[in-house]
Amino acid sequence: MYGGIVFIWIFNPVYQIIIGVLITDIIKGTCVPWGVYSSYAAEKAVAFLVLFFAYLLPLMAMLFCYYRIVYTIKHKVSPTV
């Protein structure tokens, strides 16, 4: 279980960032890294979107689901007297 958590939240994002920086493409005979953007704003927008969809959105969804589980358990379980 801990290995899965480490893989999903630490190893996978780091791997994607490193591979995303190292991968290149050949355009009209010129080797161009994929990390090169047409503008600074485009670079920041892509970085934010990747961070949001690959890390923050799943984290928020997981926190919400765990909150609902704890809330349901606390309010549906009858106390024993």
C-alpha cells in the first residue's frame, strides 16, 4: 500500500517531469525539446495545468472522498450504551 502511494504521489510526477524535459522532437530537420514554449505565458499555463490535473485535482478528490467516509461513519453509526 505504501509503495502504491509513493509511486502515485511522488515517483510518477517526478518521472513525468524528468521525461517531459528530456524528450525532444524533430521539426523540419531541427531537434527541438518539448520543454520549449512559444512564450513565457504558455510555459506557465501548461505547467499549472499539468500540476492541477495530475496532482492537485486527484488530491482534492481523494480528500473529499475520505472526508465523506469519515462523516458518514460518524453520523450513521449508532452509539452503544
